[in-house]
Amino acid sequence: MTVCHTPGKRVWARDDDGDGIREVHVNTIEGLWTGLRNFLRPFRGVNKIYLQQYLAVHEWAHNLKEVTLEFLRILCGVTQIAP
């Protein structure tokens, strides 16, 4: 999905499936790339062999909407809750 940046077209967001929600935004992908760049910056260069793994971690963190108790258990490796 793309949004046309051509001057005069004036398309900033589009509703492709007709449900009334404009899913395709210029700012959506630009914000995602900015977030990825900021995520990778502290590593000061990433070996291309491991880039896919860094991208997977960023994707997971980006899609995580809230930190739950279940998330913390997974993160800490806790498999059972003590009675």
C-alpha cells in the first residue's frame, strides 16, 4: 500500500477497504522507520547477518501494546506461578 507524494494530488491518508478507517498513512511508515532507526542507533552498527533478528525484536516491541503480567513472566522466564 502506498500514498502518493506527488504535489497537487493531495493524498495523505486512504481508506482502501471501505470500513471508514484510513489505514494507509504517510506518517505511519515514516514513524516506523524513525522508530527502527532510533532502536538501532545505540548498537552503533549492526552486522547484516544479525539484522533480521534485530528487526524481529523491534517488530515485537512495536506491536506490544501493553506490558502485562503474562509478558513479564515470559520475559523473565518464569514458567510456573508459586502457590
